Amino acid sequence: MTDSSPTSASAARPGWRARAERSAQNVWSGVLFGVGLVAFVDEAVFHQLLHWHHFYDLGTLALGLISDGFFHALSWFATIAGLFLVADLHRRGALHGARWAGGVLLGAGAFQLYDGTVQHKWWGIHQIRYVEDLLAYDLVWNITAVAMIAAGVVLVVRTRRARTLARDVP
């Protein structure tokens, strides 16, 4: 008969307790990286390669380009902050890959949903693309965001068990 208590599980996997103790850092590191990653993809693909819009399209072209530069810099700050936290987790033997990936999906989806609803629709500072019928673009943008958030929530919730069990380990 095998012992399935949290004590035996943590003894069998030495990084288990470290991951459980740094559970929130795994998620927040992923969120920061996800925000930075999706902002970088938005900037590189939609702003620079496709020329569909700028971060701020309510002024001159020069102002749009300057706003893109600030947006790009902020996205890199989020990415780098997330990577510093990942490096710290790795150094401590506390990196929980699935939990971190859940955070990445949460951050990427949350930023994309914010962009698609607040910036595109509420504030109107830019659209995804300037065409006559935006509905298909808006649907794809926001449904993709919701799908990333849902997948991130599933991963974060599924990996939460380790955090709960860590409280029971002596």
C-alpha cells in the first residue's frame, strides 16, 4: 500500500513545496510576460508590418508613431519584469510551468480584451483595422481574448491544488 499524504508527495518531489510557496509569483510572472508578449505581437504585426493602426490614431501620423514607441517600450518593461520573476523562480527551484503558462494566457487575454473593448470601442483611440465593416475583426479579436482568458483560468485553477496541499505539509 502506498502513502498518498502531502508529506510523501512533497518528499518524492523536492520542488513541489517551493512551487507551492511561490504559487502567486508563478501566476504574476506569467501575467506580466503575457501582457508584454501580446502587446509586442500587436505592435510588431498590426502596427509595423501590416500598418493597420497606431496606438493612438486621433492625431497626426507623427503622434501615432511616437505613441507606438511608448507602447513598445512599456510592453518590453512588462516582458522583462516577467522574465526577471521567472529567473527568480527558476533559481529557487519553484518554477511551475503549467501555472506560469496559465498566467501567460491570462495576461495576454486580459490585455487583448482590454485593448479590444476599452481602447477600440470605449475610448476609440484606434481600431483594429480601418475598414467599413469592423464586426468580423472585433469578433475574432475579442473571442480570441476570451478564449485565452478561459484557458488561463483552467490552468491556474488546475494547478492551485499544490498550493492548498502545501499548507498541510509540516
